Amino acid sequence: MRDIVNKSLKLNNDLDRYVEQALEQGRPVKIGWGRAGDERPKDGEFGVMTHLPEGARVLCLGSLGDGVGAANRGGTLTLRGDCGSMLGAFHLSGKTVVEKDVGDKAGFAMNGGEISIQGSTGDEAGYSMAGGFLLVRGHSGDRLGCGMSGGAIVVMGSVGSEPGIGMTGGRVIISGSCPPPPDGVEMRSIKKSEISEFSKLLEPMGLSLNDDALVLESAGDGFSSVEGAEFFISEGFENISLYPNEDSLSNNAPLDHYTLLVQDGSDSGGALLKIPWIMTCETTMGSERWKGVDSPAIVRTESRDSDLLLVGKNEFCEAIDHVGNCSGIVFDITDFPGLNDAEIEAMIISLRSRMSESSIILLRGRIDRIERLFRLVMDLELDGAIVNCATRSGSRLASTLPKIGLASKAMGMSETGKFVMIEVLHEPVAKDLIIAVASGCTALVSPCPESDLNEKINELTMGIRGWMREIGVDRIERIGRRNLRANDFDTAAISGLRLVGYDRPLKMWLDLR
């Protein structure tokens, strides 16, 4: 693991302990100074000083990386230095002050509180901002306030191109020069009432707005988007058959269909799957349906020790309260469009530092961006991926098998013990689970069914055991692509599987074997 990652994890672990002690004693926490007051500035740590609780006061000296001060929940953070992108992302309340420059996406998805930047910002400050106050004392780069829906941004200097693009609400106030805004954004002169309104925030810092300041607002023309387009799966595994080995197994043969989800090389932690199936739901806690059900699930809120916690845009702020009580997390990169690799890693680090060392971390992404998904898993040294097979055009599950297999091979996923799971939208049957495993995947992920959960698990368990005897395998991991056949030419063509009655894959796939 890179040294900077270890430094970032250690800083968060230490800071959590210091903040707890400081809150009890009513004092601030100072980071970047020795016991004798000598300067020992931090250098490059990322994903740090996040999720500050109400009343916490932190003063830090140094030059930091991405994701600093994310999900502030009522604390006061002052950075005597600079930092990278996504300063104060998901800021809920409290105050964050940076005395020098910051990178791109300052105040990303900010919902409340105050962020004050004494220097300048990079591009896309206030990206998807929904509330709160963002002050830039210097200049701002391109696309200031892009996609914002609420809150206010004040820039005392000049701004770059396309200010306010895609904004649907909120206000952007610019004291310096501003280019013509893009379509859908209205530019006007500031009102005297607004000068008075913002003076309450600016005067304590010795700042004020002039009568010639400009205000950007949404023109109400809407912003074109395909956000509402439906993702779906048009065809399942119904055109794939299971092909037996030479011998079947007797009814009393011992069968092993368990799968252990643990970090590679670890003998503790993780989650045990009785069958290769994981359900998704809101929570397993306090639910009558989940009483007596010991199968791990992927949940959005409170979790059992065996569950995995799904972390998306709506869960990131509160995830800190639950990551210590689960077997791991599933970080949903589909919920964070536009973030680069370093920004994603910073968000993961902010949670990872609060998790058990044995907890697993999976990424969730879409089949049509699988190469990036698997590359991120490898580059960030995570434990695996969940591939959402739904697409806007409607995917055929048979066609996802070669995409997953080839990408996994190219990125070295299987060779390094990474987990790969297929996510579908329908309630599976036992054959679906067998096909998923045979294609090289660890498990199949699907929404929690409406039926009785124990009955469904027992039904699938009996079905899997029946198929294992029929196929002639006593351990589920011994099932492979040799046990799969395509029922028709079209399915064989898109899957790379052998057509029923043929000894080899179709010619188009031979070079890939």
C-alpha cells in the first residue's frame, strides 16, 4: 500500500480519538505541530478530517490532497495551507476555512454550513450544491456553480467560462469580471437587499459587495438530461443450459456450496454466503422479514455484522455511523458521475479509516463501464466489484458474460483473488446462481424478494444442491464455463459459449480462448 494512504488512514484514526477527547475537555485539536509548538505540516494526506461532529474544532497546518473536510456535520475546520479537489464535499453544517488555494469541485454536493476559501479555486466550485454558503475570496475557474440547485456562492474575484451551467436554483454572486453565462442562466445586477443580506457574512472578514456585482440565477428554461432514462435487463439466462460432467453424484454425496467473502490472505472478518446470492434492501435491522435470516445482505442504513453497507450519494454522510458495524462496504461509483480516480479514492479513504482492518471494500459500477470499474479495484487495492448489468438500451445477460470475463482477465482480477458479482433486477432461480458462478463470478446480487426469505433461501439451496448432483460437482467453485451451453446460435454468438451440440465455441471466439 502506498505510504500516503497509510498516512491518511493514520491521520483520520488519530483525529477521531483527539476530537473525542477535545470535545470532553472543550478545547480545539491542532494538527501539524509538535508538542513543543514546532511546525510539522502535513503533506499530501487525502480523504482526511471528514465527518466532523458538532462542536468539534480542528486547526491543521499543511498542504493536503483531495476530499478534505467532507461531510462536515457541525464542526469547525481551519486549514492553514492549501488542498486538492472536493474540499468540503457533502458539507452539511458547521464551517470550513482554507487560507490558501484549493482544487476543483470545492463544495461538491454541499447541503449546508459555510465554506470560506481565502485563496482561489479550480474548476466547478459548487458542483451540484444544494444549500449552504460558499465564499471564494480570490478567483474561480470554469463552470462555477455547475448543476447547483440551492444555496449561495460568492466570488470576490473573477470567474472562468460557463458560470452557472446547468444550475436549477440558488444564486451565484460575482464581484469581479464574469463572461456571458450559458443558455439557461440569467445574469443581472445585484440588489441592495442582497448586498445587505450578504454583508452579515462578509463584514466579519473585512469584505463587502459593490453595487456593480453580478448575480447569476437559473432562467427556468430547464437543462437537458437523460437522468430519467430507464435502466433494464431485456433477457436473462433462459437461453443458457447447464452441461454435466462425465458422472453425476449420488443423493448422499457431500456438497459444499458455501462462499466466504474475506480479504485475500485473511482468516478473519468478512461474510459467509450459504449460497452464491446476496439480497439488497434498505435495512435488515428491526425488520420482521429478516428475523431468523442469517444470510448477508447489502443495505443502505443500519446493518448487522454480516451485512455489507451500500454507500452512494445519499448515504455517504451517514455511512460513518454504520461502517464499524458491518462486514464491509459497497461503494457505488454510479452515484458519483464526473469524479476522477483520486477523488473516488479520497471518499473511500474517509470511510476506510473508520472500518475494521478485516472489512472488505467492493465497488459497484455498470457493465458498460466495466473496464474502469475493474481498473479502479486493482489500482485502489480493493477487494472486488459488483457489476450492475442493467443498461439504458436493455442488456442481455448472456452478452455480459464475455465482457466480465475478458475485462477480469485483462485487469488480473481473478489471478489476485478479487470478488466479481453480477447484479440483476429479477428474483433469481437456482439455475441463475449456478450460471453466474460457472461464468467466473462469486455470487449474484438482486433485490430482496417479496416472498418469505427463509423459504426462498431454502428453495434456492435445494435447487443448487440438485444441480450440483446433476452436473457432477461436489464444490461449487469447481463449476466452470465448460458446464455452460448456449441453446441457440444467437446466444452462442453474444456469449462466447459453446452451442448445444458443438464441441467448441463459435469461430469468432476461438482467438479469445
